[in-house]
Amino acid sequence: MTVPLPDRPLHSAETKSSAESVRRARAKLARKWAYLVSTTTYIPMAQQDIERTLLELVDVLFEVVGSEPFSADDASAVGARLVALNFAGRTSLRRTVEVVGKSLLGMADLLPVERLPERVIGLLGALTSGYVEAVRLSLFEQQENLNRALIKAAQDAQRDTEASEARFDEVFTSSSSGIAITDPDGKFVRTNAALGEILDYTVAELGTLTLFDVIAPEDVPFVRNAFRDLHDGKVQRLRQRRSMLGKDGETVQAQLTISLLRDNDGNPNHYVTIVGDDTELTLLQGQLSHQSLHDVLTGLPNRQFFTTRLERVLRHADETFGVTMYHLDLDAFSVIANGLGGHVAEALLKNVAERLLSIFAGESAMVARLGGDEFGVLVQNEVGTPDVVSTIERINEALAEPLYVDGNGVAASVSIGVVHRPPSDIEPSELLRVADMTLRRAKRNGLRQWGLYDPERNELDRSRFSLAATMPGAWESGEVGVLSRPLIRLDDGRTVAVEALLRWQHPELGLLPHERCLELAEQIGLIMPLGTWLLRSACGSMADHEVPLGVALTPNQATDPDLVGEILQVLDDTGLDPGRLQLGFPVRALLADCGEEASDNLGVLAEAGIGVVLDGFGTAAADLACMEDLPVSAIRIARSVVELQARRAGTSSMVDRTLTELVGLAHAAGVTVVVDGIDTVDQLAWWRVAGADLGLGRVFASVPVLS
């Protein structure tokens, strides 16, 4: 019998509370941002208006981080908006990048976002780019206004009165921009002191030169073409960014604005060139560009820079030797950070970066920090490049030496995913993805492991991840549902309870069983809402029946601080008697580091009259201690134990004797014994003789769910 699927419940109070929490967190970020930036520059706004404006920008940044597909373009507009609001002090941008970057990485509602650090880095880069571009345009606009005034004064001085001459002379001599009047061949006719300061010439020395003598040789043709276009009337004014040469040969980045002067008859006779020194702005842009492409802590290239470099290297890689990518993840980094503090963790990260640079110093390689405690190394292989195994050994050996901070010696082992000689036409994003999947596969084998990219296993992992990623949509559309199976009393074969299970009727793969559904839901963080929905659906369907209902919890559910409240609310909403509900608590959750939370939940629910079953029960002493110390009504023998007995049937009296004694100990403690995985008649007969009380498994497939 299949339990019918009710409409998916909407917890409006919880949703409202969650939304309010998100708004408070964003408002807190806006206030902190407003305070930090207000100390860097004068802002002609009330503090409340500043906070309200920044809260609007915070909302935009949150939308950017969560956009699918991800695009950081709107963050550029935020940077421009900051400049428009006069958030443009000397340290305003640095304060903004620090507070926004740290806050976005720590926001609870952003933690589920895939590759959050990479997205935040991309967002900060776009915000910085928009900020710098807005500053540049603002400076150019101011310069252009000044240029128009200068040119107008120059033209007036050429055509009109002595008053205009005096006015032009005042502007000419007092301007901070360099001004040069040249003849049609570019010879300086008149220059001001500012131009001499920019190029480190005296006015007299400039009088012996031409404009083309102080233009970088590679830019001379462009300036000559500008003169020609002005003379021919193709344009009225030209603005170009060119390199000029100072007296000592030093390059000066300059913004040139060139106009043509005409005599009273309208004939061209002179050119006016206004020179703005952009050297400092160019340096600032270079510094900001470096910051947006490099990790602040280690100084290594960041993921954005690494990805860009990947594309170029793959395109030009040697066909014979190719490239090799190493994706490294520090083992137990959180243990060091939480145990010894953030400053020790940061020192370790910097030390790891230095040692990796040292390891690959003799190779054509780039070392980058990809985010958090992950590093990437891209090696362009050559004749003498060490092989992968040798390189892994060098990395492990170098990182094994402790780093001493505050008297504590800490060291980092790493797990490594290796992609050796990928196809040259592979996309950088795909290479990063397969390297990450290879790393994750290596980490499943334990600490300090490494793995080599395997296309076949990669395809299997990709299919598995793809299946997990589509599960929320399948749940929403009704493909994921609930079914029941009978819990049978072994001595007479009667159904004494039913257990609720998940099932996914996949359109291509067919029916996916309960265990598979749980595994996929755990991978994407769906297990908590899905588990609550399973419980609510099953309780609602069984409320009118007298048969008890069993629901097994996952380890995450068992340790959930909200578990007790949710279960009691479900019972209240559905009307199911607490005494008819039996909850399965995994033994491994009770024995884990967070087992205290699970034990507390178990005790409170047992006091509420709900039956508690220890799931996955084995023969270990710790399992027996749980049975003795906790208020449980039943134990469910682990499937692995049941399978072991089936494999050793008739060959191991020790296994049989141990399990028979286990059943006896449970009965002596007043606990019912449930056996899961009874799939054959022989198994059924053995466990019946052993004294087990209840059973589940394929052998009972023909038994009705309800009798």
C-alpha cells in the first residue's frame, strides 16, 4: 500500500522568521558599511539616508551572488553608484571591499550558494572595476570641463580683445594641466610651467623642441594623424591617452586633448595641446587590478586570475608534454583554525603558499589560492618536468615540516586531485570542475590522499551529482513520494506496524529506493526539509489507522536542535497519537562528537510517549551501552550484521552464538529486537529461532501493508 502524498506544507511563520532574520543581517551589514565609509570621506547625507542607500546596494550584491547563471556585471554598477554618492575617499574602496567581502562569506542565507568564495571574489572584482572606472570618468569629466574653458579662452585670446588675452594668460599660467601651443609642424610656440613640471623640462628647453620629440616613438603616428584630422576638419577636438617622454627618458602616461586654432580669416595656424598627467591614476588602476586578481593574504593569484591563465596556457600548451593541474585541499584545516585561532590558520596558509612556490620554483608553473584552504598549481610540462608521483612526494615532504606559531608546531597534510595532460581544447571551467571532483574522490579515501583524473569515474560522479542536483525539482513536481512497508512479527507472520519510506519515480532511471533518496538529499542539504515532509506525510496518512508508524531518522535529523519541536508540531497538526509513532535513531549519531544533542532529543521524545528504536545496532560494547543507558523500546539490527550472518550461515558458530546472545541481552533489558534485511526463507527461519521479535525485508513482499 502506498501512503498518499499530501500537499507540501507551507510553514509561513518559519518563512517569515527566516526572511526577517535575513533582513536584519543585511541591515547590520549596511550600518557597518555606512559607519566605516563615513569615516573616510565627507558624505552630504544624513546617517539614516546613508544606511538606507547602502541597504539597497547590499540587496543588489546579494542578488548578484545568488544569480544563476552567475554574473557579476551588476556589481560594477554598485561601484559606480558609490562614486556618485561621494563614497570616494582615499581609503573608501579598501574599507568597502573588506566589509563586503567578509560579510558576504559569512551570511547564513548565502552559505548554500555553490562556489560562494569564487562568486564573492568575482563580485568584488566587478565592484572595484566599476568604482575605478567611475573615478576615472569623473576625473575626465572635470578635466574636460577645464579643457573646454582653456580652449575657449585660447580661441577668444586669438580672435578677440586684450581682455581675452589677459584672461587666457591667467588660465594658461595658473593651470595645473600642461598647455602647449604649437605650429602646424608641432614646434612649440608657447608652453606653460605645468607642462615643464610634467616632463621635467624648463620652458626655455621646450622652446627648442617639437611636440613629437616628447611623444613616445610608438605613439607619434597617432598624434600626427590627430593633427591631420583636425586640419582637415574631420573632428573639432581629439582626446587620446598617450605615453610621453620626460627629460630623463622616464615614461609619463598622459591624457592629450588637442584642438585647432584658426586666424581671423578662418585659416588653421596653431594647435593647442592640453596635457593631463595620468601616471598616478594608471598606477592606481594597476594596483586595484592586482588586488582584484590576487589573494590578499598570500599574494598568490586568485581563482579569477588562475582561470584566465588556464585558458591561455591550454591554448598554447606543448602537444607532446601538455600540462598538469594539481588541486590541493588542506586536511583538517578547520581543526587548526578552531583550535588555535584564526591568526595561526592565516600563518599556516601563508606558509603553505611559500612552500608551494619553492617546490615549483624550477618549473614553468603558476601557484594560486583558489579560495579558503584550497590551492591550485598549473604546470607546463617540459622534458625535465618531474612525474606526478615524484611531485606528490615533494609536496607531502615539504608540507610535513611543522610551522611554529606562538610556540605551537602545526603542519598541514593535503589531499590532491591531479589532472594530467588534459585535452588542449578543454574549457578552463571544465578543467577546474574535473580537478575538483578528482580531489573530492581522493578525500573520500581519507587524509593525505591523492587521485588521478579518471574519465570513466568522473562520468559516474558527474551523473550522481547531476541526479542529486535535480532532486529538489523532482520533489516539487511530485516524482518524490512516500510508500510503506510492513513490519512483521516473526512468530506468527502478522503485520504489527508499517514503516514510511521515500521513493523517487525517476522518468529515466525508474524507481529509486529510500536509501538512494537519503544519500542524494544529504549531498545537497535537502535532508532536513525532506525528512520533515516524510514524517508529516506519513503521520497524516496513518492518523485514521490503529497500526503504529515507524520513521527512521538520518544522523543529521537526529542531532537537529529543532527536531523535538518539529515532531511535536507534526503530531499536533495531524492528530496522530504519540504512542503510535516509533522513531529510529542511528546508533552512529548517538556515538558521534555531536551525540549529546541526539541523546537529548531521544530522551525528550521518549518522555513525550514516542517509541524510540536504536537503528544500525551492532555487537560493539558502545552499542550495548546505548541500549542500557537510553530509554529505548527496540533495537534494529544493522543490515551489515544481517548480511554477515547470511554469508557465514552454517560455517561460523561464533557469529551465530554472538547474535543469539545479543537477542537474549536485549530481551533481558526489556527491549524488542527488529531485524532489517530478511530477504530469504532461510534467514527468516534462523532469526526466528534466534528469538528476534520483528522483521523487515523482501521475504515479506507479499504480505499486505495493513492487515
